[in-house]
Amino acid sequence: MNIFKSHFWHDKGQRNGIILLGVLILVFQIIVVFVDFSIAEKEDLETPEVDAFYTQIERIKALRLESKKFKLYPFNPNYITDYKGAQLGMSLVAIDKLLTFRKTGKFINSKKAFQEVTGISDTLLEKISPFFKFPDWVKNQQRKKKVDAFDKKFTKYVISKRTTTDLNKATIEDLKTIEGIGVVLSKRIIKYRSKLQGFSMERQLLEVWGLKPEIADDIWTTFNIYKLPNIQKLNVNTVTFKELLNTPYVDYELCKKIFEYRDAVAELQNISELTNIQGFPLDLYDRIVLYLMVQ
């Protein structure tokens, strides 16, 4: 019994210490159970909003960098300096070739000529040539060359289609090769030519209704009358009134006057007697006598 007392018996101070220790242990256990001592996880910054923000920043940086780069504006390639050439990406050799060429007093008037003089690559030429700015007279000259080249090709094409240059043998297609003459006017010219039995003189062409003098001049630069037409002339002493009335340049009034004169003289001895008729159109005499004769 004494043995147990020696092991379990404590004085008042020891019992208080044991109680305090028990309380501390209990409090510690409660804290451990109810208080979360885990370290807070690092906040996740990789969200769509953050990604968009950084993307926008990178774009702004890229735009600022781009704004600092060299920008091309329209320029005359004849006045490229060392500095300008370097900015354009030209080599020193290419720049020297250009400067040497310009010292001769000559000018470059096309992107093809620029490449021939400088020897730059096709890639660089395609990059800078859209910004070439030549004087207006150069543009007009280039435009004229294109027009002249087209005119030459068109002329060759027209000549190849033309079958003759004899106006009395020309077809509708032949006449259409003249600028300003279409199907309608071509038919009108041929119809009038048939009425005259062929053109005998140039001024007869001006009698075609609707044909302008300048177009007639263009016709004569291409076509000619190589041989006078074989016209069937009428004997003014035996011709009937109807036959004479159907003669070119003779209208009803003139036909009456010719018959009255013939009745008065019985018979004309010379075709020139027609000029004796009062009111005879002297300006048409050389064309009327193409169709009349005296026998």
C-alpha cells in the first residue's frame, strides 16, 4: 500500500502543474482540429482575361515598333540618294549604278528601266516600284506609246481584212475598215456607186447622203479610182423621156428643158449644146455628160 502511495501521491503544487499541462494539451488539440494551418494556394493568374490583357500589350508593343520602321511614300526614283537607297534596301552597288547613270544626264522613265540600270532583284522591285512617281510628261509618253502600238496592230489587222483599194470594187467589209464607216454607210456608198454605174471622180463621193467630208478624205487616203467605169451612155437625140429622167443628175425640170431644146433644134450636133439650155446647171455639166452623148 505504501508503494502505490509513493507513485501516485503528489502534493498540491504538482497536482496544479499536472492540471495546467492537461488543459494546455486539450487546448492544443482543439486548435489543431478546428484551425486550418494549410498554406493558401497561389492564386491562378492564367485566366482568359489575363491572357487577353497580355495579348493586347504585345499588340501595342508591335504597333509602336512598326511605327518606328521606315515608311514608303511616292517618290521619283531618279533622285534616290545614298541614304534613301539604303532605306529602300538597295545595295551600295545598285545605288552607285543609279548615281552613275544619272550623271550622264539621262532619266529613268519606267520600273523596267530602273531594274536594268540598278540590277536590283525582282522581289525588291515589286516591293518599291508601286511607289515610283514619274512626271506627267512621262506618263503621257508611255500612254502615247501604248496607243501607237495599238494603232499599228490595228492597222495591220485592218489591212489584212481589206481585199482591194479600188473604190469601184470595194465591198462592205472593205469600206468598214475605214474609221467612222459602219454597215449602214458602207451599204449607202455601194448603192450610190451602183446608181452612178461607178465613181468617175472623187467629188462624187461627197454626194453620198450622210457622208462627212472628213470621212470622205479618209476614204481617199486608202482607196482610189484606178480605172474609169464603163458607163452606158444614152444618145440625147433618141433617148426617151423616162430614160433621160432616170439618168443621174437629171431631175424632172431639167429633163423637160432638154426635150424642149431638142424639139426646138430638131437634133443636137454636139453634147456641149446642152449648155445653151436656159437654166442648165453648169456645175453639173461634167457629170451629166458622163451619161449622155450625141450621135
